[in-house]
Amino acid sequence: IRAGWVVGEMALLDGGPRSATVECLGGTRVARLAATDFDILVREHPDIACHVLRRIGRMLSLRLRRMSSLCT
């Protein structure tokens, strides 16, 4: 995982359990956004929520493209 990457985003989107666990080997800064806080963000600051969703969408797309390239 690289700087700026998101982990656990699928649970934020679909309400299911997180499918990833992360263990840090070095210095790390982490920001956590609980689903309830994201819901508040959507209602009160939709422009920021849109930015978060676009970033998640780009990351999911990159991961899917990477996995697809491994299958072909």
C-alpha cells in the first residue's frame, strides 16, 4: 500500500464487513472515517463527500484493472 491509499473502502460503500487488514511496518499516519461520519459528510458537505467517492472509485478501478491484467 502506498501513501494516500485507502483500505476498507468497500465496507464504507456497501455496509459489509471490512475485507482487508493492514499491519504497518514503519511510521504511518492514518485517518479513519466511520460509516456514520461519512453519512454526515454526505449530508452536510456533499462536495467533500463527492471528492472522497471519486478517489475511492479511482482506486477500485485501478485495482480491478490490475487484477484483470493478471487474468489475461
